Amino acid sequence: MVVELVGIIVFSLLDRNDPNGDCKPDFTPTCDEGYDQDQFYSIELTNIDWPYSDYVHVDPTDEESCKTFCLQDCFCAVAIYRDQQCWKKKLPLSNGRKDPLIVVKVFLKSRKSDFHQRTPSIFSTTHKSQRSLIVVIVGTCVVVIFLSNGVIFGDMRPSWKLRSDVILGIAKGLAYLHGECSTQVIHCDIKPQNILLDDCYNAKISDFGLAKLLMMDQSRTSTGIRGTKGYVAPEWFRNTPVTVMVDVYSFGVLLLEMISCRKSVIVNESDSKDVVAVLTDWAWDCYQEGKLDVFLENDSEALDDYKRLMTFVKVGLWCVQENPLVRPTMRKVIQMVEGVVEVNKPPCPFPFSVTYN
């Protein structure tokens, strides 16, 4: 099992049969002449420690020197600072613990990437309660567990209950990025491959390589087309500023995929450019004609939960509206999915009869 987070570090489990065990980097740390500390930076965390990975102890020293010691040492993965003492630790990091009672400063060394250089403030994005996003996604072996059940679509058709729970989990994750961060985040590439499941089948949004940040005074941004065919909102093709509604559109496509367990776009096997069917079009046709059983291939488990199924279909069709102003916010999506607010009958998603590939 391998995981890559925001282009930072890639790790594998030492023992694939032990998801809670140690992990190792999928690269060989070296101290050759090519090592350049300027290629690295420190992510500052708190209340975390790996107590059994020390290899150098410096006493006394100051906080800035502790951070520099690690950046200068090619074998150092993380430095822990407390009470004028510095502990340098090397990989593999094991038995990591996060606890408010662990009063230390942590300097996690990470390689600079194109993404980090383009959007350095992603690493300082904080929740409105000042909890750092990076704490959620960084932690070597802890992160590997996020992949323990792979992506949302594997070889087997997930149960209807699991699909329902994952849909809500994804919606909450996007609502967090869109409205609960001090810096609003547009993911720009929501699709099944970027939704991971942990050992409890909780959904985790991954791969922020195409993400855009909106500053406090921004509600939209101008950028080139981003995303994956089949999930890209129409406004990307209009050369106009985009908003978080591009993620809402992608979520709508993903929602319809999870309901039907079908791909967003079906192409001709002999010619990948020849689109045979578009899921959003077919979903609208089946909804209009009252043929959701056909849309779901007679999935009895889902059809037995018809009220929720109808809610999900209508929410999906609202999310893929061609006009972004008509789409609901992710917070509204959560309310509709949870049954807090009624879902009105959606209009035709593509009133202008324009197909975007």
C-alpha cells in the first residue's frame, strides 16, 4: 500500500499485513554531494512525538537551531524541540503519538515541490478554530492507514449503506474546504480516484495537486482548465472566473456515479475520444421517465430505500446544473442529504443543450 500526499513524501508499510505497523519511504535517503538543504522546508507541528526514533540529542540549543540542524542533515526526517533540547529522528518513524499532553515543537522536514512553490500558503491553512489542516494529513504511518480500504470504487459493488455514508462524508469534507477554513480551498479535481477510505470506511479527500486557494477578499479565481474529463464543470470552458461551484459540479457527477456504480463517461473501446454515453444525461432521462430501476440496474438494496435514493438523485442533478448560480452550496447539500431541508424537483441540468467534453 502506497500513499502520496500533496507531492510531499511517499511511504509504504514495512509489513503489508499490519496496517498499524511501521512504514518506510519509497526512496533511498542519501548524503551524496547532490544533497541541498534548500530543496527542503520544515512543517511545524505540535503535540506529536515518535519516541523511539532518536539518533542525535543536542543539549542545550534553541528552537531555530534545532530546525536548521534537521534541514542540514540528510538523514534527519523530523526534529523534536523541548526545553532547550533537540532530538533528531530518522526514518522509519514508528509508534507516533498525538496528545495535548505532549508539549513539544515538531519540525517535519519535507521536500519542496512544484505545488508547494505555487501555493505555499496551503500548508498554513487553518480551521476557524485554529486547528491546522496539515495535522490531519501528515503523520507517516497514520496517513498510510487512510488507504487501507483503497478508493471508493474497487472490484466489488459497495453496499447501498456504505455508498450512502461515503456520499455524506465527501460532502462534509468539501464543505470543510469551502467554508470552514480561514483560506477557502477549491479542490478542482474531485473524482473517485481522489476519494480514499480508511479502515472504518470513512471518506478522505486526497490529491490537492490542482487545488486553488481563495484569499479572504476573494470569492472566485481565474485559472486555466483543471480537472478530469467527465467531472469538469462547464464554466471552465467559458474563460470566466471560477468559484467553489466547480467542486459542487464534480461532486454531483461523483454522486450519480456512486448511486449507479457506473462511470461518468463511457467511451468507445476502439476510440477513447468517441463518447458513447454521458452519465449525467442518462441520469436526467431516467429521472424524467421514472426509470431509476434502470439507472441502478435493479439494485434492490437501493430501490428498497427509495426515498433516500430519490433524494440523492435530485441532489446530484441540482449539483450538475450548467448554471453555477443554480447549484447548491456543499453546506446545503449536506442538509438535503441528511433530510434537514426538502429537495425540490430539479430543472433540466443542461438547458442550453451544450455538451462539454
